[in-house]
Amino acid sequence: PLYYVSAALLLAPLAHAPQMQQLYALRLYSLFLGLLSLLVIYKTFRLVFPAHAGWALAGVAFVAFLPQHLAMMAGVDNDAMAELALNVTLYFSVRFLLRTQRDWRDYAALGLAVVAVIWTKMTAYVVLPTAFLALLAGNFCRGRWLHGWQPVPDRTARWQRLLWGVVVPLSATLLWFGRNVL
């Protein structure tokens, strides 16, 4: 529903415009979401391979020029937002793992990205185990991903942070799926 709510907000000023103009606005919105997704893919590559900017450009070019990707990004459906939510969740998962010092903003960013995935499309749920594993690994160990891990000594703080990382997405999920009960 996240795509459709945001698209409705976009269309509100165009309520009395011709239908073709509304359709073009929605297609441009989907293309904009696809462009944002490419930007997030670039940033994710730069996180993983900071010394190789060419690899990031190659990854973006590969995704950008897939014919089916171009076709899906020009359509009026929730696929563009699902891809963006999936890529943002992957980015924040990688960033969470690579940081040596994490605060509540890191947990909130990952949690909100998971909420965006849950509220966008079920086929994007494929990234949820990655986010959960990043949350677990990053919460119980500190240090950079490739430079060795050390256990986090403070058990209370560790469980409080994990609770923040799980409670935010879980409560949003319950709100979304709880409406089906009513």
C-alpha cells in the first residue's frame, strides 16, 4: 500500500487533469523511484568496495540497462517502490555490518527500511532475512566486517538495541497485518 498511498498523494493536485496527464505523472514517479534505486545500488557498492568506484558504476549500469528493468520502472505499479525498499534495506544492512560504532539511528534506519519493505510488496520480503541476520551479527559483535569481530561486552545494552531493531518493524507489521483481522 505504500506505493499507492504515495501515488495518491502525488495525484491529488492533478485530480482534475486529463487521465493521460495523470498517467504520465505516475509513470514519471515510478521512473524517479527507479532512479533512486540506482543511486542506492551505487552507494551500496561503494560501501562494500570503497576503493573501486568503477565496480559501483558497472553494477549500476548492469541493473539500469536490463530491458525488463527499464520496462518495469516505466509502469504504474508498486514494483519500482518494492525495488527501492529492497535496495534501501540491503544498503542499511551492509552499512550496519560495516560500522564499528552504532547508535539508535542505525537501528532506526534499518528498522524503517524493513517497514518500507513490509508495506510495499510481499515479493520484496526476500531481503528480510538479510536484514535480520545483519541486525543479529551487528548487535552481538562489533567491528568491521572484514577486519575481525569482537563480542559486545554489555549484555543489557545489546538486548535493548536488539529490541529497538525488532520492535519497530514488528509493530508496523502487526498494524499492517492486523487490519486483516478487522
